[in-house]
Amino acid sequence: AGVVVLAGALLEEADKLLSKGLHPIRIANGFEAACDVATKQLTAISDVVDVSEEDAKKKDNILFRTAKTTLSSKIVNRFHDQMAQIAVDAVLSVVDWERRDVNFDHIKVDGKVGGTLEDTQLVKGIVLDKEFSHPQMPKTMEDVKLALLTCAFEPPKPKTKHNIDVKDAETYMNLYEREQNYFKEMVQKCKDSGANVVMCQWGFDDEANHLLYQSGLPAVRWVGGVELELLAIATGSRIIPRFSELAPEKLGKCGRIRTLEFGTTKDRMMVVEDCPNSNAVTVFIRGGNQMVVDEARRSLHDAICVVRNLIRDNRVVYGGGSAEIACAQKVKDAADEIPGLEQYAYRAFASALEATPIALAENSGL
């Protein structure tokens, strides 16, 4: 919201300067120079805080307090302690302290309508909005060897247009048996590799689904590409493009896959837990309706970004619009020393910076 307020104020001030006859290039150059002044002032007024691996283990550390401040103005502010701790734990699960960097590809933020915001949790693994393809497949699997497939469970399709003439029942049965044998070969290849759970990027029809169930091979279909990549990272699996490439060394491993059920609608999701590469985590958000879930997702994303940024650069400035006021005053002082027309751009930039504290004051009833 602060970025939108500042951007809108800058455009409004630029429009005023244009109406006074200033050239757009002069305005742009003045804004850029004023931005440099404001950035240097931010550096001057910032405080360096202790952000280390040891400090992060403390209960009320600076990462937690900063994330809590970020969430105070969000829709999740009633549970800002819980949400701030979730954001910190998510970042600490994937942080590289030597490089002081956080790989956001290892953090997934997902949500499901139902329950309350208080039911939001951090899962040390991957949450998928999927379920096993057959209702009688087991709901929980232990000591899983996982095959991730990007090839479909279906017979190969010819690349040219074709017709098949079925003139009698015997011909139809031969065609049916050939299709059955093809499905059985694919299922057997999966079992021979040692896999006891299969996740496929594509779908498969009821025939293949029934054969998978009969063979005791639980499967999940229509798994997205992003989820496959996260699963590959977490379980140490290789994504397999062809059945002929199935091999034991390309399978992933995890301690448990379980199915979660929600509310009276019996919506289901899958949780992949106890992964060997446990630096992949999922923030699983609950809420009364989709709007609450979406807003909570955005709020937690902001908090996670703040924690990540503080690990990268351990400097903070005070909130409440005080930093913007200090920068605006510094830009005004710099404008007094400039004899040319750029001083108008400086003053306009300073006025735009003051839009944030003015908005805060108005919203608080002052």
C-alpha cells in the first residue's frame, strides 16, 4: 500500500510540474537526483541490528518483532504473533546463513477455505491441493518411494489421422486386451523401479486408475509443474519424462504422505512430510472465505519478504512515517541549494514523500 501511495503522489506532483511548463526530462532527472538524496538519508538514519543464526533462535528476536510490525496493519492483525512466528520459521527453514540469502522457490504459500485464520500452520514439507486418484487408495503412506512422472498413463497416439475398423466382438476384445496389456506394462515398470507412490503431471483414464488400484500402487494425477519441482527438491527425486527411464536411483523419498479432510464438504489435500531435504516448506492458510484466505496470503508474503530482506541487510528504520518525514526534510534542504529548475522537482519529490505520513494521520483520525 505504501508503494501505491508514493507512486500516486509522485505522478500527481509530476502532473502539477508539467502544467507549469517544466520539461518531462527535467522532472525525471530531478526526481532521480532527489531519490539519491533520500536514499542517503535513509542510510544515515538507519540502525544496524543483530541478525545472526544465534539471535534467530531466541524467542523474541528482531526478525519476529519486525514481522509482527509488518502484520499489525493487515487483516491478520488479530493473530499477528502466530503469523509473524510462521513467517520467521518459514524463512529460517530455508535460509543460507553463509550467503545470507533466502531461496523463495523453497517456500510455498497455499490456502484453503474453511476453519479460521488461527488454524494456519507451517508444514515442513509440501501441501498439494490433490488427493489419490482412487477413493479406496490408502489415505496415509509411510516410508514412501516417490516417482514423479511427466509422461501420461495412456497408450501412444499416432501423429497422423487414423481410423480403426472394429467389425466384430473378437476384434474389439483384441483391441481392449492390447490396451490393458499396455497399461499393465506401465504399472509394472513403476513397481519394478521400487516406487510405491506415483505422481503424474498428466491425467489417466478410469482403466489405468483401476489397474493402479488393483496393483496396489497409489497415484496422484494432474500435479502441476511447480508442485513437481518442489517435490523434486524436497524428496531428492528426479522428474522422469519417459517410463523407460524409471530407475530406483531416480525415485524420491519421504517419511509420510497423508490426506487432510476439511469440514463438512470433505475437501481433501495431501501433505508430503519428513522429506530428506527438509528446506522446502509450505505455509498453509485457513480462512472463512476466499477473500480472507487471499488477503492472508498477501500479508504473509509481505512478512516473509521483510524477514528475508532483514537477513540480507540488517538495517532498520523507524515506522509511522518518521523515515519519510526525515527524507522529505533532507530533500527540501537540498532543494534550497540548487539554483536551477530542478529545485522544483526536488520540492515535488519531498511533497510526495510526505503523502505516506499524511495518509497515516488521516486514517488514524487526526
